[in-house]
Amino acid sequence: MDVIELLPRLHLLRFPVGQAYLWRDDDELTLVDTGTIGAGPAIADAITALGHAPSDVRRIVLTHFHEDHVGGAGEFAALSGAEVLAHHLDAPVVRGELPGPRHRFEDWELPIHLEVSKHLPQGTPVPPAPVTDVSDGEVLDFGGGARVLHVPGHTDGSIALFLPAEGVLFTGDTVAASPADGSVIPGVFNLDRPQLLASLRRLAELDAEVACFGHGDPVLSGAAAALREVAATA
């Protein structure tokens, strides 16, 4: 796992598949997503290397239920005691109460998904218990007030998080950066692509300076303009 400082308060934790983000408010930390199965101990080690204890993470916010985002949630919650939060539509899947709906692949996505699947760890994730449900419009107590945005399309309960005081947006998989050239693109492997594009347009209306994606390099300046350009052409 690579640990990359993006801003003085923000680190990117990059796994072989997917990534997570660590936000710092003084001595209190928030983790956005948790990577794949087995990532929990690696996240704990990374936090320790940054001079914090795993117990400094007060909350884990999951952008959606896919295994490359929630696989380490139960592991790290057990290590840290952090509260786990997810949208109320995806939370039952995160808790292991319901199976998640299957992707609806575009033809061109099938070979990409096959290649990504080769790098996913085998096994069944340990579900976190409990999981706190969140809904659109809630404001979470980090980053000067993190606004929850329900952005369905990738999954029914996908969320983004916007920190207006900091100009930072966590998009989950509603938006991504292309592995080919780093350009900003709509998310892939969706349940409902037209709905995802509507959600992308909602994010493009925000005054975000920084955009942190579930896959690919973040945009560290001028994020709103980049999102509006994609929204206008998608």
C-alpha cells in the first residue's frame, strides 16, 4: 500500500485495487473507504507510521458497498473502535444482511472488469457491526462539516462527501480518473449509467477545488471546472 500526502490534512492510501482517504482534524481522524479484504492491518500500520494511533480514527465513511471499498471495514473497525457509516440503501449489504445487486456491464467494460478481478483478494470480508445509516443532506462532524450527498447510479446507495469549508469533495466511484491518461471520466461498472450521469452533474454544481476519486489520481486544483467539463460532454 502506498501512502501519499495530498494536503496537510489529507492522505491517499492506495491499494493494488482501489484506494481510501485519511482526513485529519487535529488529533481526530476520519477514514473514507477501506480498500479490499485484508487492508485493515495495513491501514492501521500506515496510521501508526503517520504518528497516530488506530483509535484516533473516530469514523469510517463508506461511499458504497463494493468489495474494493468496504473489504477492510470490519477489520479496521475491530482494530480501531471507529464508527462505520454508509447510506441506508447500501448499509444492509455492508452488514452482510443482503446480497448486493450485480453490475450491469457495458460491453467495453467486461475485459476491464476481468483484469481488475484478477487482483482482488480471495475470501469473504468480515462485515462491520454495527453500521450507522446516513442519508442525503446529513452533515458529519469532520472537515468543518462534511455534507453527505446521495449520488445513486454506481450503486443505489452511493454517496459523496463535500467539505465546503475546505473545498474538498470525495466522489466515491461516481467519478474516476482514467488509468490511461489521468483525465476525469464518469465512473464505470454501474447499476444505472443514466442515473450515474445525473449524479455526476449534481457534483459538478459544487464549488470543489479538490476532488478525490475512488480510482485514479485526485484533482488537487480546479476540480469544479474539471467536473463541469465532463458533465457537459458525458
